[in-house]
Amino acid sequence: MKRIGILTSGGDCQGLNSTIRAVAKSLYYHYGNDGVEIIGIIDGYRGLIYGEYKTMKPEDFSGILTMGGTILGTSRQPFKLMRVVDENSVDKVASMKKNYKKLNLDCLVVLGGNGTQKTANLLSEEGLNVVSLPKTIDNDLWGTDKTFGFQSAVDIATNVIDCIHTTATSHGRVFIVEVMGHKVGWLTLYAGIAGGADIILIPEIPYDIDSVIKTIKARTASGKNFSILAVAEGAISKELAAMPKKKKKAAIAEMKYPSISYKIAEEIEAATGQETRVTVPGHFQRGGSPDAYDRVLSTRFGVAAADLIINKKYGNMVALVNNEVVAVPLKDIAGKLKAVPKDCEVVQAARKMGISFGD
């Protein structure tokens, strides 16, 4: 009897349940319902630390292909605190290893983003059998072209921009749609292009507010009475980007606005006289059902993860490279952020369409 633990960690997103389903159904298909037992770890690494789990049954994985969120629950357990003994005097790493052995697991399957993958690699280095899958709406995981959850979030953000177009046109306003993404701009870039944004501001390309205002004024002069900006929540001005790290962090913390989008909106309105509004879809972007693309990608990833378990190829993350599902060593990808290259083909295509990046 094989015993496989599975957990979802970090922020939720579309495709977690469809991926869990694919892992489970593939293992049941290979080993038979009586040949494998799947242990669901509750609320991510916290459940592994404190021994919170449930034994799953085949029927638990039925009807969840289209379901958003995660049936296992999730939580954020910062990697930088994993080696820190907590307020309950719990050594987190030792506790996770102890519960892994207590459950008599043959492998732990981990679904998560950057921090999750770092902890997965830590556990692998500690001698546990680990297989991981790349989850995040930010698409910022090193080693994979796409993460599941990304395309569904792009669809939602794009729909917001689509809807904003009609009201922006009707009232002759400037609208800023603030898209999720503190450190990277993949989601804003793709949604901005798909939604027909006139200006896209992402963390990787610091903006000059004068350039942004110049673009809006040029649109107005050409007879276009509205403008749409897709702004990543982590967008940063050239002035801030040039500051030393500590000074920059302090300046951001002292900012009087709810987010950078509101600062940009105030500056635009003051310089152009155009009514400027901010829309923040927030967690809508990570909620709801996975789209068709993510359902297929999640299925492919889940099946590949099961294959790694069957073939005892532990210490790997499943990834998509040139549209092929492959295994990449956790040690090669953990802790690496996949930012948008400033001169990548997608950015160049946007620029050739006349989209401004505010630089």
C-alpha cells in the first residue's frame, strides 16, 4: 500500500482542485483503489507542522474539476520563519519530518508558489520524498513557462478591463485597473494587452509619470476622450526605483495613498484635468472556476506528478517548457523569481502596437 500526502500552500488560485484531482485519479488508476492511500494535509504546511490531516477516499476527488479554491485548505507559512522555533516552542522542520514519518508517507505532494517551493526543497534536502507542482496567478516561478492559475486570472483581469472600457468611453474618463502582482508584472502585461489598455505599468519597467501624462494628453489631442491604464500593484516610479533599498522601502511604507494606483490617478488628474478613477478587482482575480486552459494544464501537471511518484523521481517540480510537461529539480528553481524581461517578445509586441510602459 502506497501512502501519499498532499497539501496546498500559500494563496489559493484557480486550478488547485483540478490538479489535486489529476494526481489522485492517476494514482488510483495505476495502483488501484486499494493500492494507494492519499492523505490530505489540512491548511498547507501548518497542517504538516501540527499533524492536521484526513484520509481521503476516491469519491473525495469527484466533482472538483471546476471548483475554485482548495478542498484541503491553505495557509501562508513564510519560508524565512521555517527554521525559527515558534511561540509554542515548535521546531517546524523537525515537526514536519516527524509527522511525515508518523503518517508513514512514501511521498509528499506539494502545490504552491515561490515560498512553497523553497520549503519543498528544504524538506527534500532533509531527506523526505517530495514532488511539487507550480501554482500561482503571478506566473513568477522559475523553471516553468506557465503556472496553473495564471491564465484564469488573466481572463478575469481582462474582463474587468473590457467592462471598464464602456464606462470610460461614455464618461470620457481615465481609468486605472490595478492588477495583482507585487514583484512581477506577467499578469498585468497579459491582461493589459488582451484588454486593450493604452498604458501598462509593471514592476520590471519603472515608470516616469511625465511620460504617462504625455501619452494621455496625446490621446486626448488625437480625439480620444478616454484612456485605460493597467497598473500592477507593485508598479514603481523611476524616482523610487533609484533609491537605496532601505530608503525605498521606507518611502513606500510612508505613502499616504491606499496603493500606487491612487497616487498615479491623483497626478494624472492634476496634470490633465481629466476625471481619473481607480478600479481594484483584488481577490476576484484568484477566485472562481479555472478556465479551460488551466483545467487542461492542471490535468497534465497532476498526471506528470503521479508519474514522478510511480517512478520514484523525487525532488522535482513538474513544469511546462516549450509546451512539454517536464520535471525540473527543486534545487535548481527554489528561491528564483521569474520576472518579465524588459525586452521580451511580449513587451516588444505591445510597444509596436503603441502601448506605453511609461518609460
